[in-house]
Amino acid sequence: MLERLSIFDFAVARSVVIEPGGGLNVFTGETGAGKSLVVDALAFVSGGRRGREVIASGAERAVVEAGFRDGEDAYAVTRAIGLSGRTAARIDGEPVAIELLQEKTGRTVDIHGQSEQLAILKPAVQLAVLDEFAGITAQREEVGAIVRDLRRVRREARDRATDARERERLIETLRFESEEIATAGLQPGEDAVLREEQARLSTTERRREDVESALAALDVAPLGEAVRAVTDLVSRDSEAADLADLAALVETASTDLARGLRRYRDSIDEDPGRLAAIQERLDLLARLRRKYGETVDDVIAYGVRASERLSALTDIGQSLEALRAEESALLVRLSDSASALSNARRAAAATLVGAIAGELPQLGMPNASLGIGFVCEDSPDGAPVAQPDYEVVTVAQEAGLTAEAFPRAFTETGVDRVEFLASFNPGEAPRPLSAVASGGETSRFLLALTTVLGSATEPRIIVLDEVDEGVGGRAGALVGEALARLARRHQVFCVTHLPQVAAFADHHFVVSKRAEGSRTSSDVRRVEGEDRLAELASMLGGVTQANLAAARELLAAVPHSGDRVSR
């Protein structure tokens, strides 16, 4: 249960502290006083989406703190939002992600605001409500997982089977390309080696001429004369001996160079055939580079990729067969799981309709007749399920119509589309709830549904924002009785404008607004005894003796109301 709620600079709540109790907690006040701020604050601290517009004017941030107790587990939740729009949440002082906060409070708090009342008119929400009542969430999740797998397999099979002609053309192209590159027998860096060899073979004559010129230069007299002259110089001057050593080196180097030049000259051979082969090979490499890459290495890499793609495409036939087999197996699983889910829904629908029908007379709707319609649509790609095209489950006629299995359209929630049907007037056939319910009837239907669902769950915190919207005073007492029954099992918070509802409260809070200069703020105070009588009288039209007496009568009509007057 919620033991304490502290609200700071949240909307018009500058500083509000509420300590609710068990049972039914009711909030009343003048129109525009900010009665719904408690609902909004609870939604925010439970992880609901809110923007920086909730920050009170002039404040830098809004903060909501809540103290919860779930059995033996007591914990404090704090959530704040700053002017930047960023929020921060803590549980017992430790920072937590918003997902963890929602998971933690989601096990404890149910909030039903005006938006939720509108949501119950949507078939998707009605299906979720039915599944929650039936306790078949696990079955629904199993069906969803199978559907996701089936969609993935079908998508992969479709992608692989698309445009078979284009695939065959690509196979032929890749086969030609990979074979052309493989046949060439390329070696990394081969073109550079060939060009070097080509350059050497194409300059045979010029290289021979260069050798002869060098030999001729070495054979001229000046070099020998220079050596002899140095030798004569040394014989005349011993200090020039180092020059004789250099002259000897020159003579030896000249002799070695000449010997080397002759060997090189003798090794030079003309090979026109090899030169032509090199040119042909280079032409082939150039052609392959134009088609497949800038370098020989690029061409080799392209050939590897082409071979891999060719292998993948030629394996498609086998992988496609495997995908088709997997698709068939998944369809069988989906058929079984979806059929079981549909049967469980129809069985639960009869129970739910009966339970709601038992609540509505107590809410002043004795002539209401209810049903839940189930629609299954055909689809050539659907899962075979033996359910009728259309079936209405009522209290009088439960589910159980026999049908032949046909391929049915499916989603992650199964093959069923459901819609709550109702007639609130005698003689009228049940129609979709969205078509027949007025504001007050929708509110009472939601209260009946909440009561039925609440009877099958562990004690929770249930928040109802003006569930008596559109309900008159005559039916208000019935709504109050229903809230009191709900509060026997759960801690209930209810924002109301009806004194007939407020009279059933175990704890009554009044929301008021005050202005201080240019700033407006709301206060929340608990009322007891005479203060509570005055609030009820005010709700009846004003604090007069007649209305005070009427307020006493309201409290007296409520079981154990004497305790409420004194508290």
C-alpha cells in the first residue's frame, strides 16, 4: 500500500504531504482545485511520461516522493524532473533506470484515469483485459514468439526466392568471372615483375653497345700512362707512396671492371619469343584490371568474392528448402498454440461476462446485457485454426461452437479479434461498447470491470480518476458501494465530485486552491468529524442546516458510518 506521498513544485502542488490509509481514500474539492494532481503525481512517481510542463511556475524542478509497502517489503521511490526535461529516479536513495522503476511499481500500482476509460473502448485493450483476467499471458507470449519466428523465416524465404531469373543471370555472370580469373593463374605483384623483365629484354642491343663503350674507354692509353707516371713520381719522392697505392687500386679496379663487363656482354642474349610472351601476359593482366580492379591483387580479391557469392547463390536452392520446412513446422506449432489460446479466451470470456453482469445491477444497470464477440478472418497465409468466423460469448450461451479448421489471419496476439458488446437498455441487442456507452455508463462499466479483475489479483493500489464521471446522484451511492467492496481487498484512491461516493470513504481528503500574490497553489488536507460533514454539505450545494442534515443521512446510510463521522 501507499503509506506516504510527498509532492513538491509539481503543477499547483508547491508542498503537499499525504498520508493515506488502507481501504477507500477519496479526494474531493471545487472544480479547478487540482483534485487530479494526486493521480498525476502517483503516475509520475510510478514511471509515467510527463514533461517539464508539470514543474510549478518559478520552480527549477518538480519532485514526488512515495513510500510503499508490499507485504514485508517497504521501499521509498523518488522521481524528479528539471527544466531540461530530464528525469531522475531513485529507489531507497539508489539511482535506477526508468524501466526498473516501472517494473517495480507496476507490480503494485494500477492507475485508471480518463484516458484509460477511453482506452477500454478499443478492441486491442479489451483483448489485453480478457487475457489478463484469464491468466494466459504466458500463452499469449508463446504465440507471439512463434509468430515472430514465422515472419522471420518467411521474410528470408521470400528474399531468397525473389526474381529467380535475376538470380540465374547473376550466377552465370559470377561463374564466368570467377573462372576467367582462376584460369589466368594470377600471382600477387606479377605485373611489376613482368614489366621489369620486359624492360630488360627490350634493351638488349643498347646494353651491348653500353658495354663496348665502357671497355673501349678502359683500354685507352691515358689510364695506363697515368699509372706509370705515378710510379715514376714515387721513385723520385718516397713521400708520394700513398699516391702509388691509389694508382694501383685504379689499375686493379679497371681490370676487374673490364672483366665484369665482358662477362655481362657474353650473358646478353636476344629472346624475341620471351619478349612476345611477356607482352601477351601483360595485355591479359591489363584487360583483367580494367574489368575487376586497379591492381593484380585487386583482381585476385575480386575473384575470391565472386567465388564466394557464386557458392552462396548455388546453395540457395537447398537453404530455401530448409526454410520452407522450418515454415511448415512453425505453422503447425502456431496452429496448436493459437488454438489453445483461443479456446482459453472463450472459456474465460464466459466467466468474465458473468462476473461483470453480476456487478452491473449493483451499479444501477439491472437491464444490461453483455457479450464478447470473437472474429477470425481467413488468410491464405494463415494458421489453420478450428474457430468460427464470428462468435458471441455470453452468460447464457458459452463458447463451444464447432468449426472446421481454416487458415486464419494472425498477429502476435493470436487469431482472435475481440470486442466487448453491451446493451444497457431493455430490448436492444448488444452492440460494441464504443457505440452504446455514455460517459456514465462507461465509467460504471470500467468500475465493474476493475472490481471483477481486482477480485482475482493480489492486493494492489488502485487509482480511479473521476470514475463517477457522468454518473448522477441516484447512481452515485451504487458506485460508492462498489468502490467500498473493491477497497475491502485493495487500497483504493478515487477522485470524485459526488457526495454519495465520498460518503463511503475510509479516509476523506479535500483539495483546495489558494492564491498568494501571483502564485497559485493547492493544498490537500484530511477531513474528519464535523469538517467532513461540512465538506459533504458543500458538495450537496452549500453548508446549510439542510445540507448538513443530508450529509449526516448519507453517512448514516453507509455501513459503519458512525466510525467515519468521528474519524
